[in-house]
Amino acid sequence: MSHPRISLEQWRTLAAVVDHGGYAQAAAALHKSQSAITYAIQQLEAQLGVRAFTVQGRRAVLTPTGELLVRRARALVEDAAGLEEAARRVSSGWEAELRVSVDVIFPTWLLFECLAALNAESPDTRIEVQESVLGHRTDALARGETDLAIFSSVPPGFLGEPLMRVRFVLVAHPDHPLHALGRPVTLRDLRQHRQLVVRESSPDRASRPAVDVARRWTVSHMATSIEAACAGHGFAYLPEHRIRGPLESGLLRPLPASIGGERYAELYLVHADPDRAGPAALRLATLLREAVARECAEQEQEPAPAPATRGAARRRRKA
């Protein structure tokens, strides 16, 4: 392996000149003299035998070679900072704080089970949970506001692994007119009644209702949609695990749809940066994989119960 001729500080200086808009601005940002900045760039160009900048009027403009160098310089500086951060986290032990973004359709009891197991091993790690609707608060990853996410989609620029599948059931209160039809419900039937929809978390996305109907109530929280459905205000597609209680008590009943009575959503486990992940983030990811795998294995071993009895079956296993 050849020894690099350009120091990391020189690459950092090159990126700073471009990012801050000039030599003087870069000098102020890096707390150096302007002559030191100029000398560092000149040495870089001389050592590589290239021109990073060309003078146009009174401005220094990047050459095509300079544009390539700046892109690579930014990545190099960022990788170096990430390496230092990873070393700091490992040397200091568990993270002081772990930020987790979770889609509301992920089973809450399963999340709490994993968080409790993590805190049993690292009781001093503070955990902040940010909930999102249908995985579309993915900007939390891009903005560096979360360490680990469970989303129903993997945002561009990140890698995710399949975690689990969630079943949605078309339901309404037993006294809802759709249940009084005495036959399988059709799309035409649904369009004559009110649908309950949960708004997606992302501010730049509109909610995409499961059924295109004229009458609709859109709410911000899954719990609100469930409460409205239990009160008979409309029909909704809801995560089966979130409505086990209402199904058992009879407040909700699956609609006998002719087609489309159930839907599924995939959930993915996404690290903000796997290379920089600390011990707590890595351990929670392992706990989540193990808990989901264990739950899926238990469900496969049991005969499929009716929707109204699945919650009872779950509690018997916990007893």
C-alpha cells in the first residue's frame, strides 16, 4: 500500500475553501491565517500535479479535477470523523443516549420488551423513541436525528433488512351499517360510508387512503383512529395486533369483504450508520431480530385462531 502524500488536514482545507465560499472564509472557519490556507492548497496542487482552482475574474473557480477532489475530500473527512466517533463510543462503553424511530404499526409490547432487555444490560442509557406513521418520517435518518429505525420503507441512501410483516384488517363496529348488509362487502359499499385514515408523519406527503372514498376522517394518531372505529364513526384498515382488545370485547368486528379484507405491510430495520453504531444500538438491533424471530416461530407452531381470540392466545403464552 502506497503512503498518501496528502494529509487529512490538507483535504479538510480544500473542502473548507469550497464549503465556506473562499480562502478568507475557510481561514476564519478553521481558525487559521489566510496565507496558511493558500499555502496548503498550493502544496496539494503541487504534490498531485493538478490544478484544483482556476481564476475567473476575481474569483477562484473549481476545475473539473477540483470538483472530483472536493467530493472525495468531503467523503474522506467524513469517514475520518466517523472512525473517531466509533472509537470514542466503543472506548467509553454504552451510549449515554439512544434515539430510536419506530413506525406505529410495529407491535408496541414487542418494542417495550426489547427496550427493557436493553436497559437491563445498560441501565444508564437513556432511550428516546420517536413514533412515525407508515414509516414516512424517514427524514429523521437523513437529518441525523435517530440511531436506529423501524420503517415500512427504506429511504434512499440507507440500507435496511426485512424485520417482520404486519397484517391489517378491515374492521368496523358491529352496529355499523356495513355489517347489516348480510353479505360480503364490496368496494361500492365502502364508498358509501366514512373511512378513518391516519395521516402520514412526513410534512411533505399526503395520506394515501386504503380506499378512495368521498367521506373521510383523517387523524394524526393510530389510537385516535381505533377509538373512532370503536365508537362506530367509520370503517378502517387497522393493524391486527393493535386491536386485539376491541376484537375480543366485540367493539370491533372484521368486515366480510368480498376482496381485500386484509392487507400487509413490511417493516425494515435500518441503522443510521452501521459503521458508527455504538454498542447499545447494535445490541437493540439484535434484541429486535431475536424477539421478532421468536414471536414468528411461536405463531407458526400454533393453529391459526380466529381474530377475536388471538389476543387471548397471546396472553396465555405470556402467563
